Amino acid sequence: MHADPAVEVTALVKRYGDKTAVDGLSLTIARGTVTAVLGPNGAGKTTTIETCEGYRRPDAGTVRVLGLDPVARAAQLRPRIGVMLQSGGVYAGAHALEMLRHTARLYAHPLPVGPLAERLGLDSCGRTPYRRLSGGQQQRLALAMAVVGRPELVFLDEPTAGLDPQARRATWELVTELRAAGVTVVLTTHQMDEAEQLADEVAVVDRGRVIAQGSPDALRGTEARLRFDGPPALDLAPLRKVLPDRAVVTETAPGSYRVEAELDAALLAAVTGWCAEAGVMPDRLAVQRRSLEDVFLDLTGRDLR
Ligand code: ATP
């Protein structure tokens, strides 16, 4: 793998008037990986991505994309990156396929337009003017335009927002193939399952900064919940004694028990061992690891932005 990162953002600040949209954000993205940038509405994701694409100039901090300054070196960078914007940026009267062909001609070694249009279900609406395409078709066209030039790096801003399940799946397959071909993919999403499915690395952005970064698995951690049902009002003191100090044991409803702890096989054995001692059959015993959504809500809070 290439040692230099694909994207290196250091202490980026971006303001709109007196509103600070990005507030000292740092982020490193390795080549050949898929990174999902998550964050509440207005967290600064799109602003950061647009700065990486060279559409916005940093107020402070530095941005390097494939080692280049995306504003000063835009001419060198543009042929090497693919960009899918959240909305628009296209001439609304143009036909879908015409636009894709036009974009393909800007690159030295584009993908064949026909097969790409077909796999994204755009062949049937090829002669439809852009403004008459459905939202999902516009979205798929934008994705096709981002990848048609065989870029080394693609930025996808909410690539599957508003897509039907078929198109969402086709998009996921395309991202997986890009990764297999060594392309670096940076995407924003509000769909936690999408991040879990696609991303090697997740960066959580809140109030203009990265507040957590790691693989989905690492972010979910080893903390888990173990639940089981049994007779109500069991004496839990002996169970607490055989569990690590940090484990929290509660009867959440009469006869429903929950153990929250760093989970490993020894802990599971301790709980079932105690059940055996106490003559309790742990009914519907289940282990639940924290989901990425749990982690996200813990990190960013539950208030609407
Ligand atoms: P979302 O998940 O809703 O797409 P985001 O994380 O992509 O949000 P940004 O679009 O980067 O967030 O917006 C960050 C902040 O900057 C928001 O408060 C937004 O209102 C503000 N903002 C974004 N673009 C502009 C602009 N052109 N002029 C003024 N304020 C802007």
C-alpha cells in the first residue's frame, strides 16, 4: 500500500460569516481504504469534503489530497479524483447519458459509458433531461459521473440518500469494487448500516471536529449486554460477587435481567455458572454488542441539531 495518505486534513477551519462550520478538524485517510464520515446535520461534513475537493478555500489549517493542495493544484488533481456532490452542479437541460459521456471525455482513460449506465439503471432514461429525472436517478447519474474517469480517489456525499433498496445495493457493490481495485473512497452517510457494511474506517464529526475515528468494530468496542429471563426477584448479590467490579447487573422488569460489561467467554461462563448454582434456567439468553448507532448517539448526544 502507498505510504502517503490519500487525504490529510490538519486543523482545518472554515467559516461562513460568523458561523464556524469547521473548527480545527484533523483527519488522515489512508490510500485504498473506504472511509465513512458520520455526523449530525450541520456538523461540517460537506464543508470539509468540499474543501478537500478544492471547491472551498480553508480559512486556516491545511488540506492535502494525493499530496497536493486542492485549490492551488486543482488542474493536476481534478483528473485524478471523482466527485459526487450532494446536489446539483449540473446543467439541468442536458440529457443523462449526454452528461455522462461529456464527463467521460474529460478523462484520459474513462470507463465505457454504456455498461456503467446499464449497471446503475440509467440506460432507460438516457435521453431524459436531467431536471426530469427522479431524485434517485439524479443521484445515480451523479455517482456514475464521479467514477467514470477511473479516479484514484472518490468523494461521495450521501451516495445512497433517498435511493430504493435495489439502487442502494448497486451503489454498495460499486463501492466494494472500487475498493477492490485499490481506489480510495471517502463517503458521508447518515446510515449506520451503510458505514458498517462498507467502511474500513469511520470518522465521527461533531461541531466541526473529528471526535472519534477507527474501524466500525473498534468503535463498537467489546462492551456488550447480556440479557436473560428467569424467575422474578432473584437475589443478584452472589452474581455481582463473581463478576468484575465494572459489570452492572439489573433486573430491568420482573424476571428480565441485564448484565452490562466487557464481554468475554469467562464472563459468560460466570453468569451461566451462577445460574447453575442458583438452579435458574437462563431463558432467552442473548448477547448484544453495541451497534454503531449506539456509539454514534453516545458520542454526539440525542438532541436534534
Ligand atoms: P448534513 O448532514 O445536514 O449534510 P453537514 O455535516 O454536511 O450536514 P455542512 O453542510 O458542512 O454540514 O454545514 C456545516 C454548517 O455550516 C451548518 O451550520 C450550515 O448551516 C453551515 N453552512 C454550510 N454551507 C453554508 C453556506 N454556503 N453559507 C452559510 N452557512 C453554511
